[in-house]
Amino acid sequence: MPCNDYSELPVDEEGDETKGSLEHLPEEKREALNRIRTVIGHSRGIEKMIEEERYCIDILKQIAAVQSSLSKLANLLTKDHMRVCVTEAIREGEGEEKIEELAEVLKYLRSA
């Protein structure tokens, strides 16, 4: 199953052998990468703005843009996880575990 619980495994920066739902959704993977790259760019911009002692409101607007981009990324990944991992788990009779796993992570996303 592509979305096993790998939370205990170290993250391999060069490419872990474990695969997730984006393995099956190349267009969504491309969109996710574009979104995270946007977040990284905005974050670097925020850092520079702070270093330059820019106006607080301008910095807060950039922070809002990053939060919005991260929220959109989280929504994309949630949808993809349900389309691939949860659906597959339900077919295999293991849906309850995946649903509980998703419900747990959604609690943290809502509070962010």
C-alpha cells in the first residue's frame, strides 16, 4: 500500500524508497512542488524584509500569502491522500485506520 505509516522512519533527502499518493498523480505532484517553492520564495522574502526593517504591515501581508499557500498545499495533499491512500485502504478492508490517521492530522491543520 503506498501510504503506510512511515512517521517513525527518517526522511531521506535524496529520495526515500517509500511512496505516497503523489506517485500516482504526477500533475498534482507538480502543483504541490510549485506551491512549496512559492512558499519558500515568500519565506525568504519575509526574512529579507525583517532584516531590512520593512513596515510591519507589509511583512504581515507576506506572512498571510505564505499561510494561504500552505493551506492550499495541505488541501491538495489531503484530497490526493483520500483519492489514493484512503480509497485503496477501504478496498483492502483497512479504511478505518486510514480515516483515523487523516482525522488526527486534520486536527493539527485546523489549529494552525
